[in-house]
Amino acid sequence: MLTQAQKGLAFRALHTRDHAFIIPNPWDVGTARLLSYLGFEALATTSAGYAFSVGQQDNTIGRPEMMAHVSAIASATDLPVSADLENGFGDSPQIVAETVRLAAAAGLAGCSIEDMSRQPGRLIYKFDHAVERVRAAAEAARSLSFAFTLTARAENYLAGHPDLGDTIKRLQAYQEAGADVLYAPGLSSKDDIAAVVKSVDRPVNVVMGLQGVQLSLAELSAMGVKRVSVGGALSRAALGAFLRAAREMKERGTFTFAEQAISYREISAIFGEVANTAKN
């Protein structure tokens, strides 16, 4: 197994290449190991996918439970893992900094911090306060003994405020505050994505897998995007298949869904191979 320091350097290096890479989002140890088996180079957790897996809504998981979850994923694979840590589990810069230190202690190679509160209403933090939160997170990351990649997220589009100008202003400020990667989830047009990429001097993450947004890895890479995640899309795809199968049984009394399921023999063989590789 690679050390945490080696994972940190490997993760940082992925962002310096001349093309984009996909960082898929597992929601448990099993899916993390499957994605590693398929040959992806790094993983990112999904707060939504994990919350759904335990029967809760997104942004309702507490910090101790989330840290245990991301630690389990980080230790389940030799790949570097970056965690979706929502708003850092607190409004103050001090809490955000503590969350970054806990993330490092959990074995992660990086994490993302967003500028939207978990409080009712899910308000975007005021500009100066949002910048201070990123600065505190960056200072905590720089105090670590290894390369820890901090991603700063501008949540305007997910919050229903598709203000490109303010989003770019925030990302530029987060860059100056010390963020290593910049991310504005919810961007859907080529023009908006290109404008964000051209406006900053840090690697940009773009999320795909949102309904109505269909851009390929090649297209995004040509635009200068460095990293492509899918958020909770893999989780939702799996849950969609589950619900279609369950509804077929309940409403029609048939079981044709099993024709699309991976066989018991195949999935068992994959996990057996993964376990043997881990031992060696």
C-alpha cells in the first residue's frame, strides 16, 4: 500500500497533466474497490451518495459519522481519496480548519469545502466570510506534513443563483486564499465552463452526471478542465435501478430486472481478485 504522503503527491500530480482525469464518486467501501479495480486513478467521496445509503438526506450526516465513512473508503484502496466535506461542518473558519485536520488524520489526500451553509435555507456565505473560511482551510492544509489538496467550491448554481460573475469573483478569491483546486458545481454550458477555466490559475473541477448536461471527457479536457467528478450520480444510477426492479416486482409481479444484473459468480470473482491484490 502507498503511504499517505505518496498518495498526496500522486493526487497532486494528476492535476498538473495536459489533460483531464475522471475522479468517480463511490458511496461505500464496495463501490470504492470496484472503481479501483476498473483502473481509475483517484476517488472522491459523495456526501449525497453516502447519506442516501444510510436512508438520510444530503447534508444531514454529522462530522464524526462522516469522518468514519471517509476513513473507511480511504483505507479500502491504494488510490488517493478526496472527500466531499460539505461546508466543513460549521460556519466558522476555526471549525473548517479543524475539519481539514481531521480529514488528514482520516487518511485522505484532499477534501472539498463549499461556501453554502447547512442551516435551513442553505444560504451562500457572504463574500468576505466565505474567503476567510477558505483561507483557514488552506492554512490548515499547509500545516500538514504532506501534500494535501484543498478544493474550494462556489455553490451559487446549486443554490439557485446562477450568477457567473459572482461565481468567478469567488473562485478567484478562493485561489488567492490558498485553494489548490476550484469547483463551481452546476455549471452546464460550454461557455460558462470555459469562462471559469480562463478566469483562474488553478486546476478546475467540473461535475458531470447532472440531468441535461452531456459533455464528454475529451470536450472538457480540450476546454482546459483538469478534473471531472460525478457527485452522487453513480449512487443515483444504482438507486434508480433498484427502484425500477422493486417497482416491477410490486406492480407487475415479474422479475425481468435480473437479466440486467451482474451475476453472482462475476461480482464474487471481482471482489476476490481485489482482496488478493490488497494482500499482495
